[in-house]
Amino acid sequence: MAAKLPKWTFLSNHAHVLVCLSAEPDLRLRDIADRVGITERAVFAIVGDLEEAGYLTRVREGRRNRYELHLEGHLRHPLEAPHTVGELLRALSINERLPLDS
């Protein structure tokens, strides 16, 4: 039985999907859904949102997708808008491979 998820978190599901893809760019949507605690359909919609907004690009590799994150994209809320996705992911120490100057 899976652990009960908290009623709220500091990051949105969109941020959680970015965190997952930052760590593993070729992660399957079903695996992201399991990690985030949402449906695969919700992950599909979120990936579409992130792609449409320019935060990532889907690259087809055989039968799988790999996702390229665009770390220079700024956060959307006015309070965080001066900061980039890359800064957020680095602050969370999600991926040591992230360049420092993006």
C-alpha cells in the first residue's frame, strides 16, 4: 500500500514533473505519475503545458521520448518571475549536472 500523500505541498504538480524530468530525462509518463502521485493522463497534460510554454522539448528516440529542459525559462508567478527553472532545480539540488550559468 502506498504512503498517504499530504493534502498540500510547496511545489505544484508542474514543478514535480520538472523535478522528475531533470533527474531522468527519459522517464516514462507512467513512472512520473507514480512518483508525483497523479494520473498518467494528468502528467500527459502537464508535459503538454510545459512544452507549449517553452520549458521543455520532447525528443522522440525510437519508441520512447526524452525530454530536454529549457532551464533559462522564468518562473511564472510574479513573486518568482525574476528566477529561472534552472535556479529552482539547482536550489533543490535535484540534478548536480545542471549548469551554473543557465
